[in-house]
Amino acid sequence: MTDLQEPFLRKKPASAMNIREMSHHASASGRPPFQGIDVAGLKKRGQSLRSWIRVDSSGNSGVIEVDKFSMMRRCDLPARDLRLLDPLFVYPSTILGREKAIVVNLEQIRCIITADEVLLLNSLDSYVLHYVVELQRRLKITSMNNDWQYNENSTSNLSRGSRNFDNGSSENLPFEFKALEVALEAACTFLDSQAAELEIEAYPLLDELTSQISTLILERVRRLKSRLVALTRRVQKVRDEMEQLMDDDGDMAEMYLTEKKRRMELNLYGDQSMSGYNSADCGRSISAPVSPVSPPPSSRKLEKRVSARSRLESVRSSVSNTGSIEELEMLLEAYFVVIDSTLNKLTSLKEYIDDTEDFINIKLDNVRNQLIQFELLLTTATFVVAIFGVVAGVFGMNFPIPLLSDESAFKWVLWITGVLGIIIFCSFLGFFKYKRLMPL
């Protein structure tokens, strides 16, 4: 028997035998195997656990540690969507609607919103903590209002109570829209506060620049303008993202996570009841003959997959086609007005800076023109004075001239040269006035 088993037994490779022997010898010698390698540290680094702040639909918050792949399976998100939430990278503002979650990247607020919870990267940023506190406050207020409304409806009559309950439920937003609203409010408030700070700093500085032009003030204005351009780009990106989302009804319908979850649960409950009914029919007809042309098990699995996929597509289409998107559209329009107002403030500030630059350029051009006019006058006066130099050079030559023997000749030469210089200078001024080169 042993002779028959030996050919079918798999021989152990030499490498495995060597490793086992090495570990055995190492343990026998008292030294740990693989000395110098931190196996526990490698395992911990491979998990890449991150701390997340979790807020559920009841307003309860907690801190959980989840790795990247577990978060991808939990929220049904691809890796590129989680990369948008990484604080080590700088991505523009984005709002993405997925099958089971909404990925929000708005300034400091980077979170994943599902139908039951909100997940944020654990951070000590004041805006993140303020977002968590504000979301908890609104969720608790909503739960208190619902309890109060339920008590009021229970004390009233049936018809009136049912009518009030329907009206209250139509006014309440789903959980994912409440979380999205707080994120939009936090982002819009943050950008509007930065725009207000920029306005407070910019307008006095620009007014000072118009009255006094200096290198220090120009440097401050240059830095302020660079901050304005960066802030305008961020506000424009948030506005474009909201506008693009409002223009696409399919993307807005995709963000109704609570409605999709409810429909999926109804379809799952219907499938379970249908499977139970089919199992009961099979139990009753257990003695029925089996058809010889029944499909094989592989084809049945394929049919089940196709039917499941078709049900999922039907759920998506029903949500996108028949689902009302008025609530989300009104929510986005409200904060679109806020972010558009912030963009208008920044645009007005940029126009004011451009007007100030134009005024300064005009002022500098006026000063430059005055300098050119003064230089022109000096050039003309230098030309007239040069005539006296020519006359002095002529009379200074070492030649006998009869005119030098006359005592009054010096006075006549001086008067004639001066009068000619004045006439030439006035002629130049008249020419400049005729050509409108100088405001005389």
C-alpha cells in the first residue's frame, strides 16, 4: 500500500524544506526568524487604516477606522472617487452621484454621503468639526419635529391626522439631502467669508493707491490680486459644478439614495416572496415528471443573472424617469444663488481693481507727458542758448576784425543775438501750439 501511495504523494519543494529547517534551527537557537524585518509593521502598513468620523441618520457620531478597500466595498465606490477625498492631493470641487453614495469635495468638506450615514476623514479642521456639529443639530431637530408631529397626529382624528402626516413628510428632505445641504452651506459660507475679508482689505488699499503711488502699495495690490484670482477660480468651479448638476436630470435622480434603497428593498422583498411561492409550488408538484428539454443548471444561472441585472436597470430607470427631482433642484438653486452672489462680489472687486489700474496708468501717462513737454522746452532753450555760443565762437577767433575797434559793437552784438534768440524761441513755441504738442 505504501508503494502505491508514494507516486501520488506531492513532494515538498526544497525551498520549503529549507525555510522550515531554518525556522526550526532559529527557534532552537533562541533567535527569532527573519531578524530585522518588522512583520507586524508591514501588515499594519498594508492595511492603511484611516480614521473616519461617522454620523448616522439619528445624529449620533463616532470615530471608526476603516481601510481603503473596506470603504470601497462599504460604499460601492471606485478607487478614483476615494482619491478625491485624500487630503494629500488638491482636487477641484466635485459632487458625484453614485449608485449607493454621494461623493462630496467642497473646499474643506470632503465626505461620503449614503442613505444611512455620512463619513468624513477625521480632521482637526474647524470647518469639519463645525459641519459635524451642524449636521447633528439639524438631524436632532428633525427627529424632535417628527416625534412632535407624530404625537399631534395620534391625538387628532384619523382623516385629519393622515392628511397632516402626508404634508409633513412631503416637506422633509431625505437624509442624504440634509447632509448635502449642510456641506453646500459650509462651502458657500466659507467662500463668502473669504470674499468679504478680501473686500475689506482691498477697497481701502485701492483708495490709498489712487492718492499715493508707491512701490510698497503696488506690491500689496499685486498680492491681493493674486489671492483674488485664486479665490475666483475656486468659486467659479463650485458654481460650474452646481450648474452642471442642475442641468443634468439624470445625475440629480441618481442622488436620491433613500428612494433607490427603498425600491431595492421592495424588489428584494418581492423576489423573496416569489421564490417562496415557487418553492411551495415545487413542493406540491414534487411528483410531476421532469421535462427532458429543461435547460441545464448553467443556463439557469445565466438567466438569473440577466433577470437580476434587468431588475436593477429597471429600478434605475424608474428612479431617473418617475422620481421627482424638484426637492434637489430647489436645494441646488438656493445655494447656486448664494455662490453666484459671491462670484458677483469677486467680479465687482476685480473690475474695481482694473479700474484703479487704468486710473493709475492714465495718471502715470499724464506725468510722463508733462515730463516730455518739459524736456521739449529745455531742448528748445538749449538750442537758443547754443546760438550765443556760436556768436561767441565766431568773435573769439584770432583774426583782426575792424568791428572790434568800436566800443559800442559789443552791446549791438549782444542785443541783436538776444532778440534773435527770443524770436526763435517764440517761433518754436508757436509751432508746438499749432501742432498741439504742448497745452500753452
